[in-house]
Amino acid sequence: MKTLPVEKEQFMMRVSEIVDQLMSRQKIFQERLDRSTIIKLLIHLLKRLFTPEEIDAIDNQHLTNRIEKIMLLEAVSGTLNELTPAQIEIFDAAVEGR
């Protein structure tokens, strides 16, 4: 069995715990997101944006806020694609101010 470096394992646990907290509080996350998929996405994104030292320096509240925004974007992306033509017309009218 392959073992992970302690830092990577701690980071994965930290992200997983935050995702679990957010998913337990937000029904949209429960309905529209797959836990393991979103955790993998978040880890990938955060590793691209920050060094391990920078990630460690981010306090939990700030990291939670960042993760929540990404999860919200993922949860609502594609929502307009699910609308019926009648719903799209109503949406367009509301956006145009009709």
C-alpha cells in the first residue's frame, strides 16, 4: 500500500473536514455535488494556487470561505441548462427587466 506524505495527508483531511461541514449545512451541496469528486477538485485547485506553506498559513475560516465559494459555483453551474424553454423565457424577461 502506498503511503502519503504527512503534509499531503493532513491537507486532504483538512479539506475533507471542511467539505463535510459545508455539505451538512447546505442542502444544495448535498443534492448537486459528489463528495469525493469535489474534494479532489478542491485539492487540485488549491495546490495550483498555493504552495503547501501558504495553505498551512490560511486559517480555517478563510479556507472554509474559499472552499464554500468554489463549491457553490460548482453546485449552480449548469443550472440554466436544466430550465425548460418557458422557464428560460421567464428568466430572460427578469434579467432584461421586462
